[in-house]
Amino acid sequence: MRFHSTRSDFDTDVTGAIMAGLAPDGGLLIPEQLPRLALSSLDGLNTPAELGPVVLAPLFEGSALAGELADICSDALDFPMPVRAVPGEKGLFVLELFHGPTAAFKDVGARFLAACMERILAAEPADPRGPLVILVATSGDTGGAVAAAFHRRAGIRVVVLFPEGQVSQRQQHQLTCWGDNVLSLAVQGSFDACQALVKAAFTDATLAARIRLSSANSINVGRLMPQTLYYAAAALEHFRATGRKPNFIVPTGNLGNALACNWARAMGLPIGEIVFATNANRTIPDYLATGNWQPRPSVNTLASAMDVGDPSNMERLTALYGEFDELRRAVSAYPVGDKEIVAQIKADYAKGGQIWCPHTATAAWTYAHLPPAKRGGDWILVATAHPAKFEATVEPAIGTTIPIPATLQAILDLPSDFQTIPAEFAELEKYIYKIVA
Ligand SMILES: *Cc1c(COP(=O)(O)O)cnc(C)c1O
């Protein structure tokens, strides 16, 4: 299978796409054709780890990783992703994606990407520049998932940059507790300043000659592909039990998670409607309403991991559906404000004891505001993070403390260590040389 750029004729195979992250023309890499799966080929396969080697096989065909796909899936997808009934709601379910090491769905993509990169590097001749350095700027969830996923992977170093004082306490702990091959830098500046430093590193010719750099951000196709698997598993479970296709409501920021749901449906998995729930960053719902694509600066919300004003994966969604009218028939989107997020967390806790994180609450609000005829059967909300990660928002809303899951507690119990640097490229450079030494 070839992967090509959304912007030009550039193409490469799956390992090239994973190592490159972005096409050289700035476009996003997409498979030249999504495989069409026969459902009978999935008989007897239930979990994402079981489905992976079959569902993703066509995408890895002909690549150096083809023979290792089963191993990669069992390495990366080693935590449960259950579908549970929402208490007190008939026909409503929740797909819990927060049972991984950092308690958010980004663990799925980050762990799969890390498992792939480690194997790609092992099969290559050693790079004279030394280990691969993954640079990641984070405003919270991404950096933790990437650091956890790449921790102690052979031949790889990780440098995580986060804005000093601008991530939650628990998020900061997840960014700074790893040690070994992971270095955490608190940058005296904003998230944009962190991103600018990473960009400066990638465009610095001297650095590129001496250090092999890569990124692990959410537009890497190696993070998207495994996300189709939890949709496959959840949809098949529902379809096999009821004979009906489930509909999904997906909390959406940069559109990676929701894109994977669309890919899974296009690959022939039994999925009905796909609804995007955004926060007050309403670029996507406005686009579907008006047909005008108007990216804008992001605004801060309580669902901070979805604070994206220019969702880059729209380029892939457009490539999937072609015409705007086709896209508008395929998906819908609802914006949800902070007041609504808090009200929904309160209401669903009062109703059945269900506790949502602020991101998942946008999906719960969206469900509650669907036309009444649509509610009451075959809907699955996608829970993207554990509420205990966002206790500062959720606990005041529900008036009680949230028990911390064991995996998250294990991380919070580790000592934290990080360096603080001014937002200057020379400072970052110094630490990059140090971590490969
Ligand atoms: C990253 C993230 C999102 C947004 O996912 P996208 O793939 O960027 O749309 C939603 N919820 C949580 C908890 C996240 O960490």
C-alpha cells in the first residue's frame, strides 16, 4: 500500500509515512485507497489487539513491518477499551478509551507509533548521528502519552516541551515522571512558544546534520491507524449483539479521533451515524453549517485538549469525502460551551452517578440535544479521558472527589523531574545534544 500527500503526488510506504510524520510539501499522508473489509474475515475477533493484524494488514502490505503487525498490536494495545451501558439511559453506551497508562485515548495512537518506530529503527542500519530524538511540544495530554509510550524504547530519546505553569498538576506529573530516555523541559513561555521552538529545531540545517529528529504529533498516520481498531471492536460488539449498527458521538479537537471513526466506516465496519462534538472552538460545526472553511485562533475552554481553531485533519476528511455535500451528508457537528459542559457533568452525575471528563461531557451534551426521535437506541459516546485527570473542573461540579484509577495513581507516585528553560532555541539545542550524548 502506498501513502500519498493530500497536497501533491509525493508518496511513500507505511514505514516512510510513519517516520516522516508530514509530507515534504506540508500535506498529510493518507493511504491511496482504504481497504474494504469483508465482515466474515473478522469472525471470532473481538478486541482491538485481535482485530489489528487483520484490519490493518492491507495498509502494511509490502512493508518491512508487515510480518510484525500482530506483535505491534499486542505490544501497543495491551489495555481494555470496554463499551459500557450509561446508567439511567436506555440504549446509550460509552466507549471507555481511558484505561491506558496516561488515562486518555492518546495512549492508543502513541503506543502504536512507538511500537512501530522502535521496530523500524531496529531493522535499519545504525544512523551515524546516533539515536532518534522525538521532539514534542504539548499543551497537556499529548506529551504525557508520547513520553509514556516511548519511555525505554531502544534507540529513541524523547524531549517534551511544555509551557511552564500552564498545564494542570496531574498533567505536569505525567510529563515529568519518566527519566531514562525522556527529558522534560518547562519552557518560560506559551504553548505557541514551545511549538515555535520545535519548528525551529526541525528547520535548523546544522542540527539536522548532527541529530536525527522526528515528531510524534497527532497528524502522524501511525497514530491514526490504530484508532480505527477501537471503533471496529465497539461496532462489531454492538452489531453482533443486536443486528444494528451503532452511531458514535466523538469529542473532537484536531479531528484525529473522529477521522479514525470515518475511516473505520469507510472500510466497511458496521457504523451508522457519526457526530462530532466540539467545544467553543466551532470551526468545524460552522463549516458544516455554512460551507466556509474559516480557521481561527483557538479559545481556551474547560475541554482544553480540544482547543483547536484550525483542525489539521480536515484535510484528510475532505480527501475521504471529496465534495462538500458528500461530507455534510456523512457527518454532523455540534459546538458545546463551557457552561453546558459543567451543566452536563452535574446532570448526568445526579441522574445515574456517571462522571464525565470535560471532553466527554461535550458528547453527552450533544446526545442529550439530539432530536428526541433519534435518542434511545444504538448510540455510543466516546470517552476520551478519565475524569480524575481533570479533577479541578469535575470535582466542584459533582461536589465529591473522584477515585483515581490505579494506572494513573502509579504515575502520580513516581518522582517528578524537569529542567526550566527560557524560550530560546540555543537552550533547547543544548539539551538535545546532551540527551544523545
Ligand atoms: C486530544 C484529545 C481530544 C481531541 O482529539 P482529536 O483527535 O484532536 O480530535 C479529546 N479529548 C481528549 C481527552 C484529548 O486528549
